[in-house]
Amino acid sequence: MIRDVATTPFDDQKPGTSGLRKKTAAFMVPRYVENFVQAIFDAEPGLAGGTLVVGGDGRYFNREAIQTTIRLAAGAGVARVLVGKGGILSTPAASCVIRARGAKGGVILSASHNPGGPDGDFGIKFNGANGGPAPEKVTDAIHARTKSIARYRISDAPDVDLDAIGETRVEGMTVEVIDPVEDYLALMGRLFDFAAIRALFASGFTMRFDAMHAVTGPYAKAILERTLGAPAGTVVNAVPLPDFGGGHPDPNLTHAKELADLMASDKSPDFGAASDGDGDRNMVIGRGQFVTPSDSLAILAANATLAPGYAKGIAGVARSMPTSAAADRVAAALGVPSYETPTGWKFFGNLLDAGLATLCGEESFGTGSDHVREKDGLWAVLFWLNVLARERVPVKRLVAAHWARYGRNYYTRHDYEEIDAAPAKAMMADLAARLATLPGTTLAGMKVEAADDFAYHDPVDGSDSKGQGLRVMFEGGARIVYRLSGTGTAGATLRVYVERYVAPGGDLHRDAQEALADLIAVARDLAGIAARTGRTTPDVVT
């Protein structure tokens, strides 16, 4: 039976670019999940009569939220729900299933790379029929509905067995539990040269993939070990756990330190990689060679035609503004356009849907292409394996050859976390007011060419996005970028990005912090970070 249940609004259900994210305990409050998911159905009436994809990264409360979503979908008149076995669907795999099966949209239950567990984080995100994150007009409509909601419609049917593949009826709706890997594996097999990668592993090539007890474990096991012939044990921490094994499922040098240390040791395998909580981020690291996400995007763009799915070339490359300009240089050499967008995958989605770009990436360990409408961690790893299988050179040599041809964009990000929001906002406002005085001045021995607060005009939908980050740009390609996030009462995070370009023939093999030391000092002094925030050193350096 489907019941109308009276409810009252919550005042904290405004979704951001990655959906609604809160502490897990917030979602466990009675009516919290019901209100938000009902608001999705109310804002998107086109879901009625269609197919909805549902799944998550396996974090704590994932199964309970899925059962609630299924019951609400029945109340909303959805015809069919596709849900991953065990409640598992990586974010890129959910996008793949939406697109492959003609779904009207999807509800993804994840807080991405944030920690999980009862004291961790949880999230709900709605993706549209293109498989990508809902645009602002949709998330604004969802938020508006959360503020006025007075009832939700829900079935009182028993729980669906999420561990048995097959179909079940809930009221008049069909619920199909699917293999979460099947559609994604088929897509990867069309994009990449699996025969060449199998031959690479058969030659004795060794690899370590750290799934961080997150969602990509089942995908990596199925693809790397069972399909491509990597030895058993290549994939570690492969079982998704509700609390990610107590770790922080963010694939970077800090949180995947065990892998980073292994790759720097004399017992290193040939190739190392990791992915995050919901499977949309990646870290790539060779023996003695960490590959920055900015360089990874550029190297994949330069070698794209080695993969069958991109053999005809790429239409263009897109990167978020804070990401280094390394990919721009490849695009110029290939004679294709490059796009600099605000941070947020929805901006890439417009370019991908319009056929203006093929590859895209963010400096925060996210890379993707037009195969889905999300960044895709395991896809990036398979792309690297395809390139290595065709080139048969170590990662370190491949990176060095890239720098020798295109030059190197030395790059770093310094994060100052949980700083007091008020002085941080004042610091940014003061710096923004001084930007107009900087062009023509000399800092760190380089002339400032331009300075602005980055704004973006979307070439597809004509929308404008302002206030996306303060930029100081030097002649020769050096940059300093400042971005402030989380400016609520709980504090803020200041991110400072520093970049310098060195042309082929220059000194391309220095430590990045050493090569950028003078610009890092300028970045601190120009904003007055120590005086305004009380911080003399960053909390995280990447």
C-alpha cells in the first residue's frame, strides 16, 4: 500500500554541486531522507513512468537509504528501478547505467572521498538522463521544494533483497537488482585495448591497485584480475566496508601513503593506482614517479589515439581553472580547443554533451571523458595501462618524454584548513580589491601580465559564473590562484595554487616545492596569509 505521510520541512537541505552532504547522523533523523528524495521526485515529475537508477558506495546507512528511495519511487509512479547488487554502484558506473539503459535519472548515495561510518559523512545526489550531475536549475528546484514540502508518498512494502540479482515487484513498480560491474565492464572493453593490456600483464608487468575499502574494489577485481589477467592480489583493500576500514578514502599522497611509500621503495611494482570512496577520483604513480592529476590529463590527451575508443582523435580538452595549463599545451599542439571552466563537473558535462570536448579533468584527482558524465577513477587507470601496454616504457620515462616535448608546468596546491571564516573572507575581499593594481608590477622577478576574479561564460547554455577564484598571471605562464571554500560559521579552507612553466630544454626535473619556492613566498605575502589567518604553514601540500 502507498501512503501519504504528513511532514514538515528541514532547513538544511540545500544541495551543492555534489548533492546534499551532511554527517551520517543527520540523514538518520526520521523523515530526513524521505523529505529530500520526495523533493527530487516533486522537482522532476518526468521520472514518473520511467526508469530510475539507484546505488551508492557502500558506506554506512547506504542500504537503509536505498530501501527508502525504492519505496518513495513506488509512491512517485516510477516504472522501474535498477539497483546495484548489495546496493553498490560507483558514481561513474551509475552514470554508465543511466546512459546505457535509457534511464530518466539516478539517485546516487555517496559523500565521495569523505570518511564514512556512523560518525562520518553521507550524501544523496541526483543525476539526470545524460548521466551527469543535475544542473543548477534542477538543484535549485529541489531545494525550493524541500522548504515547502508538506507530505511524501511512500510504499509500506517490505525490503527488497539487494543481494539477489533479479526482479521484484513493489506495488506496480519493477525493481531489478543488477550486476553493478556488467555495463561498466562492457563500456571499458569498447574503449580500451584489453588484448594489449592482457599481454602487458602476461609479460610480467606488476601493479598495485588500492581500492581503499571503497566502491571500486569489486570493479577492479573483475576488470584487472579476472578480465585482464593481473595476478591475484594486485587489487588490495578490495572489499567495500561501511567505514572504509577506518581510513579516509581519498586517493592522494597523504591518504594513500602506504601505496606511495611502496612505489618509492626498492620493492616497488611497475605501476600503482588508487581510487576513492565512490570511484570517481584516481591517483596514478609509477616506480619513483608520482603523476600529478594535471600532468595525467595532459599525458592522456597527448596519447589518446593509442586507445581504441579515442583512435580518431579528440574534439577538445577541458580543465578546471585551478588545474595547471599542461593540457592546454597538448591541445594547442593537436590543433584542438581547450576550455578553462569553474570547478564542478557540470561545466564539463555541457561541453561533453555538445561535442566540444572529449577529455576533461580537475587538479583534485578527477579525470574523465565523454564516455560518461562523471569523472572516472578506474577509467583513468585503464587508460594509463592502455598507454603503457602500447608504449612499453616505465611511467617515469613516459613522463620525462612528455616534459621534453611539451615542457613542464611545475605545480602545487597548499591548503589552509579550518581557518576562521570572517578574516579569511576579509583577506580575499582586500586582495580582490587590489588585483587591478598588479598588472605591470614585478614579483619574484616576473612581470604580472594580468590579475582578475575568474568568471566563465558557458559556450553551450550561455550562463555566466562569477567569483570563481582570484588569479595572478605572469608573463611566461606562471600563475598564483586563491580560492576560499566552506565559508560558513564552522570555518573555511583557503586553497592556494602555484604554477610555473618551464619550456623544453630547461630544468625539468627539480622538486616542485623547490622550483616554486619563490612564487610560494609571493603567494603568502601578497595575500598576507600569516597576518590575516594566523597560519604560517599549510595543513596539506599536494
